[in-house]
Amino acid sequence: MKVTETPPAVPAPRSPVTKTDAPAVGAARSSEGKVLNVFSHGVLIIWAVLVVMPLLWAVMASFKSDDSILSTPWALPDRLHFENWSRAWNQAHMSDYFLNTILVVGGSLIGTLLLGSMAAYVLARFDFPGNRFIYFLFIGGMSFPIILALVPLFFVMNNMGLLNSVHGLILVYIAYSLPFTVFFLTSFFRTLPTSIAEAAMLDGASHTRTFFQVMLPMAKPGLISVGIFNFLGQWNQYMLPTVLNTDPDGKVLSQGLVELATSQGYKGDWSGLFAGLVMAMLPVLAAYVVFQRQVVAGLTAGALK
């Protein structure tokens, strides 16, 4: 019996993509991209307005009189009342509060960056028993609410004779900021190349010299970033100085603003209060404007490397 072989089925030819279809697909993607771009820019504009408007309104109110603030709060000042600033600076003792804050925050910031960078470098570069345990202790300190430590911290500071003192408040600020600083800088030191440190060790440099002259300058973006975050947190700190610093002559800016608000009684010195508020905001805004590029570089350095 002769079996006839059926020829294999020839697949049907695909319909070629015409030139008119490609622009249609590109136009659809382009329209989707434009819609997403408009939406994202709209969200950013709304967020910028919500952030900038209260700041501008506070600055504008600091140059207005009390009657103008209450009667026409959104109107521009008829003239610039610079006496509001001088009254807040001299009569409300904002100058003393400002000086105390600079001393406390400056000392604590230097101590936090020095101790935090040294601890982070050791945890990131050296393997020893208990390395991970110490690292996770610092991470656990970030999740510990400071309000739970206020009462025992008060008695510890009292027994050590550190209450109502600048150096005592500096030590507390350093301890409060160290967990986040070590966590941030440990991840940053791990991204730095080890070949440069090894070359320095081969040239006879000690561990101390390698850290301060080689690794620490390389970690400058990370130090600036974590320094800005610590500066913001320490400058705006209110709970710790309220409990540990009750001396009227040693109060910081956050305590001074509350004192300025409560000392008015039934007489509302709103213009002086807004002037003091703007004084407290200016250093924070100036620090961010000056170091904004370094902050972004420090936050993205780990991802880029």
C-alpha cells in the first residue's frame, strides 16, 4: 500500500508592521509619559506650596504690627517693623537663648560626628567577636523612645552633677544622636574602596592615621549628610532640655520660644513671637541651602557605588 505523505503546513505569513503603526505606538507612549510627568510635577508643586507658604507667612508676619497680623493676616506689611526683631532679640532674651543653643548644638555635633564616625569605621571595616551584636545595639537605640528614659536620665544626671549645665546637655545630645549616626555611617564606610586604606597600611600608616587622613576625608559627603540631620534634630530638640535644663539663664531656643509665648499672658505680642520664630528658623534654612548638594551626594553615594 502506498502511503502518500502530506506536505508540511506552511505557516501563514505575518502581517508586516506598517510604517503607520509605529508612530501610533510612539504617540501613545509619549502621551502616557506626558500625563505622568504632569501629574508628578503637580504633586511637587502642591507639596512646595504647602511647605513654603507657612515659612513666607511667618517671615511676613514678623515685620508687621500686632493689629495688622490680626486684622489683615494675608496682606503685606504697610512698612517693615524692624523693632519686632530688636524687641525679641533684647527684651525677650532671644540673644541669650541663641548663644546657648549654638554652644550646645555645636559641641554635641562635633562629638557626635567624631565618636560616631570612629565607631562606624570599626564596625564596617573590622571583623571581631560581637561586631554584629554591637551594631544591632545601635540600631535598637534608634527604636527606643526617648520619653521612656527621661525619668532615669534625670536621676542619673542629678547624681553626676550634670543638671542645668551646658556640658551635661551636650553629653545627652551625643548619646541621643549616636545610634542614627553609627547606623548611617556604617553603611557609608562599607561603600568606600578598601584598596586605598590597604595602600596606606602598606606605606606604614597606623590605623589612626589611616582613619583620620585617608578614610575620613573620603567620607566627607556622608559626614555632611548625617551632620545636617543631627543638626536639625538637635537644634529643634525640646523635650530633653525641658527636663534636664531648668536654669532660666541656660535655656535653649526651643525653650525660649515657649517662654516668649507663655510670658505674654493676656497681651499678645504676636509680632515679637513671629520674629523669634524666624530667628530660630534661619540657621536651619541657611545650613540646608549651603549644604544641599552635599546632602544629596551623601544620600546617593551608596547607591551609585
